[in-house]
Amino acid sequence: MQIKYFSWVKEQIGVDAENITLKDNIETIIDLINHLKSKNEKYNRAFKDISIIRCAVNMEVTNLDEKINDNDEIAFFPPMTGG
């Protein structure tokens, strides 16, 4: 799975993308976030308030309870504004 990070999420974590292999207990985006938060303090800070995290699966914005699989591309970003 490829994970991409944008804006301040990328700045907090320190990378713009990474590849991981899903573990069996990771079925949804929220499961993935919880897994990432357990990696280290950088991820924990970036995902501290998940109510302000937006995500996309395969370039389509979705909810945190979306089912995911190892072939997906996941993107995390802050709320977007218009203008």
C-alpha cells in the first residue's frame, strides 16, 4: 500500500510518502491511522486529532471507516478551503 501525506500532515511526519504492507488487523482507514500512531511520536502528533484529518482512497475522498486493502493508495491531508 502506498500512503501519501500532504501539507502539515507531511511536515509533522517528515516524509511525503511511504509504502507499507497491511497487517491482518488493519481493515479500515481508522485502523491504519491507529497503526501509524503506534509507530512513533511523529505519527502520534500528526494524527492526534483525527476529526481534522481528511483522507482519500485511490484518489477519491472518503470517510475514516472506509475499507482498505494492500493495493490501495491512501492520502492524508488537512481540511481544504475554497477560494
